[in-house]
Amino acid sequence: MKVLMMHRDEGLAGGAQIQMNRLRAGLLAQGVDARLLRREGNNPDSVAMPYHPRVERCVGAITRRAGLNDVHLLSSFGVARLPAVRNADVLDLHCLHSGTFSYLALPSLCAARPVVFTFHDMWPITGHCHASLECERWKTGCGNCPHLDVEPAVRRDGTAWEWKLKQRSYAKAKFTIVAPSLWLAKRVGESMLADREVHHIPHGVDTSVFRALDKAQCRELLGIPKGKSVLLCAMEYMSRPLKGADLLIKALKCLPENVRKNCVLLMLGKTHPSMMKEIPMEHIDLGYLAADALKVVAYSAADLLINPSRAESFGLVALEAMACGTPVVAFRVGGIPEQVRPGETGDLAEPEDAEALCAAVARWIADPAGLEQLGRNCRRVVESEYSLDLQVRRSIGIYEKAANDFNNIKLT
């Protein structure tokens, strides 16, 4: 089987890219010819999409003023004619936004080859954003957007137009939808795509890579003082409001002084200097770690992961930590509760309630035996429900079904 997996580039920045590349590695291990279809980058093993920079820059200058993203990518209409696309058994689209592909060209792509559209967030069903927060306008048509700054941000409120354009494009395109969480699948069922079947395939991790290492050795490697409990927070960009760095700081400030004195916080990701100064306890900035082996050291060193995100369609960081036997405390948002199960794999606080998040952290840090049991539960849950092998097998099944359905339609 030949699979082309679409994203903007072949990098490892962001959860969607990370998980797409992990899935690709798993497919390759099963003998599937999986390659990347990308707009940027120069990896000779991937397939480059056409690009008309001069024309598209001029068109984009106009469409962005109208509050529309990505429709200026006129070269997207030529992707269906690429030899690699025509020779593929199935296309798996992991990203269309942020300069990747014009959704207006989706019908021509779906007419050429079988298409699986893997949703990583809410963007496919909204007028611009990948997380709607409290807004539910996406159910009926968007417009009067309260969150124009949520990525992919827009300068002007053209969300009603983008919603309608997506709806019209989808009506002419037949594709298979995959969602990594039941929460996201439910959102799709309430959207402009309510008449489509949604296949739930959770993201997976390689459990031979993400596993618990010796805690004492990991702490020594990271320079963590002996006798301290270790909290960990991992976010790609601390400066992004959706990641909840302000809520993390507020929760830490609520911790009793004796707890703060006996704990050290590991920060994983691209931190923000002014925010780091507000952390009211000893902390170590590990920076952004791209290598999974280094992430595993950080997860294994921690007693508890704090995930203060305001929006998570799945929660990849929580899954990685759990695979390493590290329980998670988080807000009850998006797909997080499907993994973080109170009293089993961690604990949950209601959205925006930093004091409740603080209380959960304090409660579990004071219960080392309870944390150990949570850690064992975490590993068991990941092995049985979230292994990469399981994701690969399910994905291959979806690819085969999409290809068979496409060929049957062509024959009739």
C-alpha cells in the first residue's frame, strides 16, 4: 500500500506533525510505503506540492484583508495532478491550514484519489480557529467571532464566509474522517459535517520508547536536588494563551509554602522570560526537546505532570507522560478526560479553576503511595488503549476501506 501524508512541512514542531511522523514510522515498520506530501522543506524522500509564490503572495494580500486564510494557495488545485498523488493508494491529510493547502481545492483532490482527513483540532469545522473555547457559533455558521486572535489568527472577521466556503467545498468532496478523541468526534457530529461518519482512532505512542526510566538517575542527569518532589509542565510555547501558563503560575502561587519549598518544577518547551520570573518556586528550564529520548528522561524524573491547557483536542503531552508512568493533573477540557481519569491516572479540575488545580497537585504530592499506584495505572492504560501498534493497525484498516470504497464508486 502507498500512502501520502499531507502537512505543511516535514518537521517535528507541534503535536499534529509529531504524531503524523510517529504514525508514518509505524506504517513503515509494517511494510506500508508511507511518504510525506508537503509544501515546505527539501527532504528528497518526501513529495513537494506545487507553489506559485509571486501570484499567491499578491492574492493572499487581498484575501487576508478579508479575513480569509489559505484560499490564496491557488497551486493547491494542481496537487491532484502530481504523479505521486495519482500513484498513491490513499491520501491522509493531517493539516490543510496555516499555509499548507487551500480547502477550496479539496473536491479536486478527493475526485483524484481516496482521501482520509485526520482531524487534529476543530479547524476543519470552524470559520478560522482550531479551538473555539466557549463559542458555539461554529455549529450554525460562525460570524461575530469572539476569538479572532486564536490560531490561525485573522485580521478581520471573515469567519462567516470561511465557514460557508468550507461547507460548500465539503459538499463536493467525499473523504473519510478520523478523529483522535471521542470529544472531537462529537464536535464533528454537531457541525457542518454532521452527516458524515467519523472514525475514532486515538493517537498512540511507541511504548518501547516512552517508558519509565530509573527516576533517581534521571533526576541526577537533570541536576534536580535530592529529596525534592518533582512537578513537570510541558508546553510548546509558554506565550500562547491557550496553553494556560498564567493558570499554571496562579495555581503554583496557591500551593502552601511548605509544598513549594519541597518541590522543584521542570519546564519543558519554549519558555517566556517574564512568565518564568513569576514562577514562585525553584524551577529548571529544560527548553524545547525535540528528541523523544530526552523527553522520556524529563517525564521519568517527574512525580506529576501539570497540564494547564485551556483547550486540547487530544492531549499528546499527557499521553507521553502516562506512558512513562507519570500521572497527570489537568483541566477538564476537550479530549483530556478520556486519558486523565480521576483517581485512576491522575486528577481533573474544572476549566479556569486554578485553585482546584492547585488543590489536586497538593493532594497527590502529599500521597507518594497513591502517586505510585496512579503511575502503574497510567502505564497499563497506555499499553492497552494507546499504543502506536494499535493506532497503526486501525489506520491501515481505514486506509483499506477508503481505497475500496473509492474504487467501488469508480466502477459504478
